[in-house]
Amino acid sequence: MTAPRYKCSVLAVDDEPAILALLETQLGREFDLRLASSAEQAKEMLLAGGVDIILTDLTLPDASGVQLLDWTCRSYPRTARVLISGTAKLQDVADAINCCHVHRLVLKPWRGEDLLAQLREVARGLLLERSHEQLLEELRTLNGELEERVAERTRELQVRTQILEKMALTDPLTGMPNRRAIELIARKELLRRTRTPSPITLAVIDADHFKIINSTYTLTGGDHVLVSLGRVLQA
């Protein structure tokens, strides 16, 4: 089942009821059309809810269409702006383009199909832009999730590496440094002594009669003795 086609909302602004009725006839079936007869009414409707496209006449009773579009551009930059005029001067056109960044300029009288085609093009551009924004947002979300997974995996690897390093240098029974660790410590101490000469002390400890302990108490008993001896040495 396909999703219903999205209808772009169009706010048409004109102080002539006949023009608004004509726009409703021409655009009402294809767009979510809203009507306003003044700039103030149009602002109230924009404040009440977002509009995709605003279509306004140049001459309004309380402000010019250029002023309304300029306010819309600053307040709702994502709303596409279309100016209708039959008496536009060069300065009006320049202001509409430079200040309001209008998407289209429609001249009176217009043909219904021409106006519909222009608004379709504007709506298509808006939907394409929003689709791109949605894709970018999804991509940012996926990148964030991937970065978090990589960071978590890196932390796990660091912990495992630390554990493996400790296992490689620790006697599993007593928890004391094993032969590999002792050799590394000795090598570092000898290198340190070459830089800053100082005495080195090496103590060798022998567990007397340990063979008798193993014979009497088996290897498990010997292990207990080694663990206890390791604790004494570490303390």
C-alpha cells in the first residue's frame, strides 16, 4: 500500500475576494490552500502554523507584498515565497529578488496552468530539499551510532589488551610478576643505571624443604604455601 501523496500548503494573500476565489479554484484541488486578505492576517496564519509556500499580491491594504515577503523570509526562511503583481516597478522586482529572495515572480494576468506549473516546481524543490535534509539527518544519526560502536569496541579492546598484558606478565597462581615480567623489570633497571649510575639490589629467596611439603600435602598443599609466601613477599 503506497503512502498518500503529501499536499504542500499554500497561503494566498490578496485583498480582492474575486482573486482569492480564482486562486481557490485553480489551486485548491492540488494544494492545501489557505486564504488571507491582508498582510496582518497572513502573519497571524503563519504564526499559527507552518506554511510551505506563501503567494502574495504586491499591493495589500496594510503593507506591500514585498514587506510581507521580507518579514516571511526573516521569520520563516523555509517557507517558499512567490510574488504576484501586475504593476511591479523595477525597484519592486529588485527588492523582491535581493531582499526577499523570492522563488517566483508571477505577472498579472496569469494563466491558471502556468501558475499551477510554477507552484508545482516550487513544491517539488521544497520536497526535494527536505528529502535531502532527512537523508543527511539519517546519515548523521548512522555516523553517530557507528562512532559510538567503534568507541565502545575500542574500549573493550583496550580492556582486553590490558588483561592480556597483565596475564602475560603475571603468575596465575600467586599473582606476582612471572619470569617474563622480572626480565623486563631487570632490563629497565639496567638501562636506568646506565643513565644515572646507582646501586642495584637483587634478592633471591629459596623456599626451604618445599619438596617435603609437596610430598606430604600434595601439589595442592604446595600451591597454598606458594600463595601465602607470595602475599608475605608483596607485603
